Amino acid sequence: MQDMDYADSPYSDIFNCTYPPIDELKAAPCSVSILGLSSVGLMVTYIIVFVLSVLGNGVVIYVVCCMARGRTTTDIYLMHLAMADLLFSLTLPFWAVYVYSHWIFGTFLCKFLSGLQDAAFYSGVFLLACISVDRYLAIVKTTQALAQRRHLVGIVCGAVWLGAGLLSLPAVLQREAIQLEDLGDQSICYENLTASSSNQWRVFVRVLRHTLGFFLPLAVMVVCYSCTAATMFRGMRNGDHKHKAMRVILAVVLAFVMCWLPCNVSVLVDTLMRSGSLGEETCEFRNSVSVALYVTKVIAFTHCAVNPVLYAFIGQKFRNQFLLTLHKHELISKRVLAAYRRGSAHSTVSQRSRNTSVSL
């Protein structure tokens, strides 16, 4: 199995996790070989995640679009979240080739794919925050805000995509396909920065990603879901049903935190290390951080394929609608559909209530 030299690997600069200036790439003081993780293995992992994400999120988008009735504002947010995950996954085959070899797609695709990945990432995080606010309004404010929520959902989703697009501009403007003589004239997709501007750029992008791309949306989720949980526990009459209504959403948020928190912590430690805030930087410490960055980014990239699995295992409304869609296309018999509905009749009836309609 091929060992990967992280310091010289093209993967080391994917998704804005390391930013040495171009003139420092030729002489990195430390080099780390990540045993057991080959470029072939990473490429295969990306392709598997790509296939699962395209299939899963494609099904989610189609199922939500086929909901003639009963589509809630949260369902619309989750459909846009599936679109964001789908767009994110569409970049993975290109990064898979990049990891295995070098950047062969030119400057235009370097800029476009980097921007698309950033836009998909930010839109996904913002949509999770929007879902938490929507659940807060639905459960804490009940039906008082129903009409307003339905009227604003399209505007909010449009604003999310616009904001995510603007936040992706730094990658679009700075990234280029750059040839390095010391790598045999192989190309990398990288920020073309001088040594004087590299540190400032690294700090700017990472602070932006940490605040707007993780901690601020996470704070919104924590506040909204804390208030929502308190209201649910106080309302004993509908508390059990609303608890079930929140399971899918909380599972989606938990999956996001589990996938992206390790990467954010690793990048934060790397930033502090490079700024000298953690004391003298040694090769041993840098190599440990590099391994952590490598592993946590792989975990983070798998997130785009996780949500459809959660919908299938936890979201009964999604399962019902998915089976109904299969029946409409004559892929399953009416008897199979009826048997499933009899087995989950109580949950199906409760989920069709307009006042307590739930998400996928």
C-alpha cells in the first residue's frame, strides 16, 4: 500500500485547511507519512461517498417534490439541504483524481469547483440553522407564525444561497492551477499568494469559516432547540408526538456536529500552532496536527451522504412518501404498500395532522 506524504500531497490544500505561501511549498521543514492511508484508498472513499450522496440526496429531492400535500416548511428546507449536499458531492470525483495524481482540470475548474464546494458547505450550515428557527416557531409559537413561515420560506432559502455564494468568492478569486517545478511540473489547485499575504489570508478565511460556517450557526441551533425542548417538556398533552417530530431534525444536527466538529477543532489547533500561540512549533507536533487534519477532513467530507440514511431509518413520513412514490411508478405492489401502512398506521395518522406536521 502506498504511503502518503501529507506535506507534499495535493490533498493537503483541499478545502482551505492549510495555506503556506507558494514559495514555501518547495521546502517544507517537516514531512509526515500517513501509514495505512493511500491515495488509492482515499480516491475510492471519495467515489463511494459520491455515489451514495448522489443516489440518496437525489431520492430525497425527488420525494419532497412529489409531495402533493402535506409538504411543510421544514420539508422545503430539508430539500434545499439535500441540494447542498448533492452539489458538495459533485465535486468529489475531481478531488479524487487530484488526490491520486495532480490537478489536471485547469484554472477554470479549480476556481469553479472550489467555489461550488464552499457555497454548498455554507448553504448546508445556514439551512440547518434555518431549520432550528423553523422548529422553534412551529413548536414554541405554534400556529401563530404558520402563514408567515410559509410565505417567507422561499425568500429565506434564496437569501441562504445568495449568502453562501458570496462567501465562496474568496476561493473563486484566489485559487489557480499552478505548476511547480519541484513536483515535476505537476499542477496543484491552490491559493496563489505571496509569503507576505499568506498568513493574513489564512487567518481571514479560517476565522470566517469558524464563525459563520460553524460556531455561530451552532449557537443558533443550541438556543432554538433548547427553547423548543423546554416547551415540549412543559406541554405534556402533545409532548410525546412533538418529541417524535424532532427526532429526524436532531439526528441531522447531531450528524453535522459529529462530522464537522473534529475538522474545525483540528483547523483551529493548526491555526494557533502556525501563529505561535501554542509555543514553539516542532516537527513532531506539526506532524500530529497534519495527521489530525487529514483524518478529520475525510470524516467531514462523508457528511454529504449521511442525511438520506437518517431520513430512511428515522423519518417515517419520508419512508411513507418514498414507498408511495415507488408504488406510483409501479415498482412495488399495492399490497406491499398497504402492509407497510397497516404496520405503522398510528404514526401515519398522527403525522398527517396539520397542526403538528413534521419533517422528513
